[in-house]
Amino acid sequence: MRTFIFATLLAALAATGFVSPARAGNPNVTCHDGQVITDTSGRLHVSVDAGATCTLRGASVFSFTARDAANVYVYDTTVKHNIKVVGTTGDTVIGNEGCKFDPAVGNNIMVRDSHNVLICYEHVRNNIKVSTSDGKITVRDSQADHSNIMVSRNLPYVSDGPAHHRYPGAVRLLRNTAKEHIVAAHNSGRRIIQAGNSPAVTVR
């Protein structure tokens, strides 16, 4: 995902924002503002420009890293190693556009210092962690095969405007499964809404 394809190809595709499957070359790719990455080679290490909105759609990549992005959307994408998102100022959505099925992540999903965070229908080998974020937070219908789901040390809720449901600032953990623990800890006094998790959520 990070620096993908050749500079000339990137320039040619800049107008559309789409990146076609990678050929031989540098597997490090930078996702620029407004780009949609659809590469299915499974080789790319994707990073995101600061302040950019980046979308992965139907891709297969090795790793994905975003720091200080505007918005991050990872839809229907298989990530062989890690997803790491830090400091997103808008939305972080990891799952698929309808949250209907099960993209796979090889190791971990880690989101911190971000605004709105939605993780749904994700299947990871190790951990799902959301921390020090300040908007809406939901982890649902997801599975951590060998370790934990942890939503911890999140900040007081920052609203984007009128909400469509009660308790917009609540942390929602719904129908998740983890081998070890599902924990909601030290989330600035936010309400914890939980249902259908296995094991049950430990609230601290």
C-alpha cells in the first residue's frame, strides 16, 4: 500500500485516483489524497500522506499504515501483516462498505489518536486495539483468533453535530469474539454498550 507502482504510472493515474495491480518494482506505496487503491498483488506496503483521504477497496496488500490522515477507508481488503492508523482527523472505517463479510488481517489492527472509528466484520490473528480516540467508537462482528480485543484509554467524546441515536458518545462492542479477553478500560467515563460478545466484556 505504501509507495506503489512507478512514478510515471502514479502520475498517469492521479487524475482518477485509482491504482491498478502492481508490476515489478518498489512495493512501498504512498496513498495520496483522494486515491483508491485496488491492487491485489499482496505485496504492497501502503502508507498515507498526512492530511489525505485514502481508500483501499477490494485490495490485497502486505501492510497498511496511516499517520495524521484525514480519512481512512479499508473496504473488503485482505492485509497480510498489520493495519496501523494513528491520528486520523476524520473517519477510520475498516471492514467493508456494507460491513457484510470478513476481510482478513494477518496480525493486528491498531487504531489510536483518531476521531471516528468503526471496525466491523474483521478477522485478525492477534489483536484489535482502539485507543486515545475521541469520536464515535464501535467494534462489532469481529474476531481475534489468538489474543484480545481492547478498547482503552479513549478520550471524552467529541461530537460532529446532531446524532441519530441515543448515546452517540458510547463505546460499542457488539458480537465480537476473542480467544483471551475483550476489554473496555479507562475510556474517560464513556458509557459502554455491549451485547453478544464472547468472552463477555471486562469493563474497567
